[in-house]
Amino acid sequence: MNHLSEEQLIDHYYGKAESSAAASKHLQACDDCARSYASLASDLGAIKPPSVPERSAAYGEEVWQAIRGTLPVYEPVKAKSHWNWLVLKPWSLAAAATACLLIAAAFFAGRQWEHRNSSIATHAVNADAGKQRVVLVVLGDHLDRSERLLVGLEHAEPSTEASLQAEARDILSANRLYRASLNQTDDPVLAAALDHLERVLVEVSNQPAGLSQTKLVELQKEMNTDGLLFEVRILRSRVQEDVDRNNAVAAKKGVSIL
Amino acid sequence: MEVNDHVIVRKVLDGDKEAYGTLVARHSPTVFRVAFRITGDEADADEVVQEAFLRGYQRLQTFESRSEFRTWIYRIAVNCALNMTSKRKVEATYQIGEETDPVTQQVQVADHAAGPERTLLSREIQSLQTAALGTLTPTERTAFLLRHMEDRSTAEIASVLEIAPNAAKQAVFRAVQKLRRSLAPLRVNP
Ligand SMILES: [Zn+2]
């Protein structure tokens, strides 16, 4: 048998079971390979996993308490249409439609609750917080997805152009719904970014001959996709801050008794 | 005897929301561990745990009874953790652009120097390892972490990362090659 390749040695190191008996046999017989294997084993053995911080026995319960307020109850199969928007593909249009109905309300509620004083009933705050957290997660996903598309556009290769275009059409439908659910006055920065995003998505979606590199460069320049990517990233981190604050408020209030 | 995960999932889908709490309690420690290994940050890992179970609940109807809940939620958590690290990377890029912070760096150096020799050395090794891991692509890094620290098989890694088994194998292979190269200075001479 030939000497073992580095790949075979690595396989052997991690999974004796996955490695062939022939490899073990060869290692016993061949000094060269045995030496390579020893060196590999010593290198890999030196990479120690960092110790994972302890979590208390109540950790799971704490996690549950932190999220349970945001979760709707599943309805038995017969009548599940009520909350179908959480089901299956979160990015289906139905999901986007229902989520965006909540967006304006949730942003409004969020602002209100920041101004409220602490005498407000914990239940109400937590109900808002729960709803807002879910909405923010959904919106965060939309921004993530848009960010990935924009990055994809900047580095598009001929082989990926068709899928980028399909993805753009998909995001466009969701984006229109989000955009429609937001008043200019609710959150002008978000509204403006979604507008800008929509214009880019329309351009990308509507290239009948597909995207060419020339067209992409043109788009990047004319539509300032760099700038848009920056806006989306800022918004993404802002949405995340909202999620964090939302969690922090919920935690301080003694959390989600829904 | 412990109630089987599949039975609990069924109950949740039949309207017993509280039953999900059992799944959360049961699998939080494992999910936290992998989240911490990927993000390298305690607070981020806590956030990933919450997000993973939140998403798990949202997608519970897509959970197929022929798979294991623990593997399924693990996969969701790995993806949440990967998103978290790429988000942190984006933030870090902006921070570097905005503020070079010589003060913090000096403080860190001083702090290092103050420690006893041994702590210093292991910290140096640790930070070299972290840096080396940082040079890997997210797929390579995660594949390696799952293989090296979480003892996952190639098949499991492939399933978690939703790539072909051979691609998972290649990712581990490339990761090991790159790591050996970057960590060569640490090698004890024979
Ligand atoms: Zn040999």
C-alpha cells in the first residue's frame, strides 16, 4: 500500500471508526507514516478547547422563562391557520405579510414603552416586549438576507448571477410588504433604507437578459450599493440593540408571565 | 422515566406550549456549549441559546419525527452562532475604522505582563490559537470545532452545516492544514 496522505492521517486521528483497518496496519508497519502521524497528533493535541463557562442547574429554566412570553400557542392541526405565519418557511409571503402588520405597531409600542414610567403593569410591558422581540427577529432576518444579497452582488461571479436574481425577486416581495407597513414617520431611517433597497432589488430583478458583470458594475455605481450595504448593516445592528434592550427590559421586569 | 422528545414535540404542536420548556431545559446546556465554542463569548452564547430555541419553536412543524430533536436544535444553534460571529465581524470592521485605540492595547499589554510566567504563556498560546482559528473560513472553523472539540462525525458535521459529507471532510482537512501552519511556532522541537 502507498503511504498515507495527510487527509487519511487526519481521518485516522479523529475517527478510528471512519478510518480503514488498512490505515492502522500501515501505521504499524511504516516508520515514515508513523512519524507523520505522531507529529500531526502532537499538533492537534496541543489545540485544547477553551473551557466552557459553567451554567447553573437552573439555566434551562432561565432560558425558557426568557423566551416563553414571546411564543404563541400552537393550535391543534384542525384549526392552525390562526398563527400560520410562524409556520414553515418564515420567508413565505404569508409570513412577511403578517409580520409586517405587526412591525409598525411594534415599533410604536417600543417607543411608547420607553417613555412609560415603571408603574405600568408588568404584563402589558411583557406582552409588548414579547411581540416586539419576535417582530425584531423577523425584521433582523430580512436585513440579514438583504445584506447577504448585497455582498453577493459586490462579488458576483457568472455562475451565481442567476441565483442572485432569483433571490432578489424573493426579497423584493417581502421588502414591499415591510415597506408598505411602515409610515415614513414611524422610522424615517428604516423607511428610507427599505426604499433604497427596493429600487436596487427592482433593478436586479428586472434585467431581462440576466445580470452581466458590466451591468453589475453599473448598478453598484449608479445605485450606490456600497452605501446601501452600509445602511443595512447599521440598521441590522440597531435592530439587534432593540432586541437586546427588549430582553434587558423583560429581564428587569421579572419576565414574561403570560 | 424521561418522556421522549418526540412525544413532547407532539404535545407542543397539539397546543401544550409549556411542554416546550422541558425541551429547552433538557437541551440548553449542550446548545450553550456549542454556541460558546463558536462565538467564543459568554453573553453572545446566551443570546444564541435563546434565539435557537425561539427559532426552533417557530419551525417546530418542520421537525421530522425520523430525526432527533437534539440534533435538529443543535443545527439551528450552530447556524445562529455562525450568524452571530459574522455580525460581530462586521461590527469589528467598523470599529477598527472608527477608532484605533492605543490605550486599550497598552492596558492589555500591562495586564499580560503582570501575570505570572505560566499564565502569560498559556494566554499567549490561547490567543495564538484564537487568532489561528480566526484565519479560517466560517465553514472550516465550524467544521473543525465540531470535529475537534465536539467530537462530531463527518456525517454529523455535514448535516449540521448542510453540506455534502465530502465537503465537510475537506473543510476539516483544510482547517487542520491551515492551523498547523499558523501554529508551527508553538511546536516543541523534537
Ligand atoms: Zn507509509
